[in-house]
Amino acid sequence: DAKTTQPTSMDCAEGRAANLPCNHSTISGNEYVYWYRQIHSQGPQYIIHGLKNNETNEMASLIITEDRKSSTLILPHATLRDTAVYYCIVSLPPLSGGGADGLTFGKGTHLIIQP
Amino acid sequence: DAGVIQSPRHEVTEMGQEVTLRCKPISGHDYLFWYRQTMMRGLELLIYFNNNVPIDDSGMPEDRFSAKMPNASFSTLKIQPSEPRDSAVYFCASSSGWPTEAFFGQGTRLTVV
């Protein structure tokens, strides 16, 4: 069973903020939320991760709801190069027991930035 | 650092042949992951290692697949015998500690005819 639910595809205008939602209603207390993206024909690229607090780095912001059942990845000023498949992943740390599974990717959201 | 290096980038082989994919992780990283990507199944985690020790191989599809990590700077994924349904892009990734970002290689595109 998938741990996360994401829309299949989204469009966003170039220069606008892209807000990508992710539902992870069955997340456990020590599972982290990760976001990766994959540009066509390349390996996945790490974007950001968090546990409870909102996080920001040079690429994006991650907003996690207080109950941790959903999160939103925000690309503040989308460019054409941000067109990619975006994956939201929840994961236990390896070696923590209970079936830690590393990073398991779902179907992701295909984000298309329109000029 | 040159990043995670995979070889070969492309491999075409005949059904029944042995195929070996290679990965050099980023120096100092203690986790190594092998993934397979197809249109039908997306990105699948096959196996991952910590400090050269296999931790979870539950994603390895069947006994035809095997992975080794003889030292911290090298890992192999072997398929013997190969079948057409093994055709996919195979990615290797490494990371330092947990949780942290995993760095992916450019992948090996395997075609079994």
C-alpha cells in the first residue's frame, strides 16, 4: 500500500509559486517526509526533508501540517527547468526496526511549468 | 567529488546472458541503494547496504538478482540469467548517515533482447 498520495499532474505558470500537495495520513511519529524530483532521463534529485517543523533551503520550502498527515512543497518562483516528476516519500530511518524500507518512491506528481 | 558513478551507461544483452552493473558511491558515504525504474512499476528499491552490509533485500525480484558490496567504494548488481522483463534503468544512490539526502547516479539503461 502506498504511504503517500499525490496528484498525478499539475501545471504552474513560469515565475509563479508552485505548490505541490502530499497526503500521508498514516505517517508514524518517527517517519520523515522527503521530497525528490526527477527530470527526464536523469537520476532523482534530493530537494528537502523534514520531521515536524517547516523547512526551507535554497531550492524550496516544506510545510508540514501540525498533525503531520499532509505536507506541501513550495517552489517559490518556478522556472521551465523545474518541469519534472516530484516525489513525496515518508520513511523510517534504516536499522530502526519495524520494516524500515529505505526510500520508497511512489508515482509522484508530474509538474509542468508553462511559459 | 564526481558524484555517484555507474557503469556502463547503456547495456544491450541477449536473453540468458549474465549482466553486471557497477556503482562507485561518493567517498565517505555509508549507505548505498540500488533502484530499478520502468514505466509500468516506477522506481523500485531493490536493496540497500549500510557500511557494506546488506540491510534490506526484500525488493530483489528473484534469485536471478544478486548484489554485493565488497568494499566501501564499489558495488555490483548482477542478473544471471537475464530476461527481457529485466529491461529497465537501474540507478545506484549513496548517502552519508540518515536522514540526509541521497545522491543518485545517472543510471544504467539495460535492454535484454
